[in-house]
Amino acid sequence: MESGNAIFTFPNTPIKCAGAPQKIMYLAEDYWRKTGKRDNINILFNSSLPGIFSVPKYAKSLNEIIEKRGIKTNFRHNLIEIKASENVAVFENLDTGDKVPFEYGMIHVTPAQKPSEILKPIGDQAGFVDVDKYTLQHVKYPNIFSLGDCSNLPTSKTAAAVASQSGILFWNLVNVMAGRDPPMKYDGYSSCPLVTSYSKCILAEFDYDLKPKETFPVDQGKERRSMFIMKSTFMPLLYWFLHVTGRWSGPGKLRKLLRFGLSD
């Protein structure tokens, strides 16, 4: 791409990682800037959401980045059609119902996502497994627990979230199988490493109340080289050697250690 509109989209459904459509946009912007093409490319972020991010602290930082880099945002706009022969994408304004066409030279589409059909008998109206958001136990069938992508937990569907959920689910399941009530409560912890360039990252960590729940004793709302190294180098190792082998249930203990026991 040499010039024109580059559009990045966010659908009107829950998705695997709410930060992903932004990350590729920031990386593309950084690439075009480094290759001398940025001045001829208009970057648009057309999102069905009402804002750039749900947590106010990180939204403030991201809005500053967007303004600084000249990225145009169109919120409450949901992609409904692509006219490939005309290079036109049609969006629905979710507030007015109007159909709004945008010409594009490049478009990055984050597809609408939904749960598997086999979950319907134990799902909510949207089809996700209907569980108590604190105990992860099904609201109707006490012998069913759920976590991660297929659950209707009101938090981001990230690997960080499911890691924290796994520890809660394990102990609650063990207790229920032994005839006891589930004792553990999940606070909605999730993390979203927002890669903002080829060298910087904002490491967002938060709970159900959209309050920051940061692991490191620094302001993670700022772009940092250290957080980029954490994301690109250490997190893949943590994922493959600890998370998928069942040895990682979130950074709770690490957070207490780094913050001298002053944080839960």
C-alpha cells in the first residue's frame, strides 16, 4: 500500500482479544512511518464499541497515542458489507442505523465471533456457557463449570484471564466433588498487552470493576520498552512452558512479591 485509506475494524460481538484490532493498527502505522509512506496513508479505526478501551486509565493513554499519530476513530460503526469490486466497506452506525460507506486501499477485518452451537443447551441467550462470574459454576447445573472463550464471564477472553480462572475453577471443582460449596472467587482479572509499536507496549491489567490490577511496581499505563520485551520474549515462554502445561494460574503471587504484599 502506497496511499489511501487503511481501515481497521472491530465487530459488534465479543472477540478473543479486544486489543488485537488495535495492535495490528499501531504496528502498521509504525511500519508505514519507518518506510516513509505514512504521510500518504489515512488510518481509520472503525469500531462497534463506544470508546477505544473499557478501562479509563488505559483509554486515556491510547487516546493520546491515537491523537499524536493522527489516527481517525469512528466508534459505534459495525462492518456489514464489503464491495470488493469498488473497494468500498459499508458500516452501520449503531446509534442511528445509517449505512455509511468508506473507500479503502487496505482493510483489516476482525471477524464477528460466536460460541459453538453445541453449547446452546447450557448457554445463555448469546450461546455462551451460563456460569456464576465469581465461582465459574453453572447457574443451573452445579456439576458443570466453565472458563475461557466458551463462558459468559464478563471480562476479556485472553490467555491471561483463563490462566487466572483455571486456578479458581480447579479448587472450586475439587470442593464441589467433595460435597462442599465452592470457596474461591474470581475477581475478573484479565490482561491485554497493547503493543503500540515495534518497540513499546502498554501492559493493561484489570478486574471486573475495570480497575487496574497491575503486577509490576511501575505505571503500566505508559508505553514502555520493558513491557514490549516482556510481551515479545518472556510471555511466549510462560505460555508454552507453564500455562499450557497447567503450571500457571495467573500473576497473583508474583504481584504480591513485587509489591511487597501490598496488593492482592
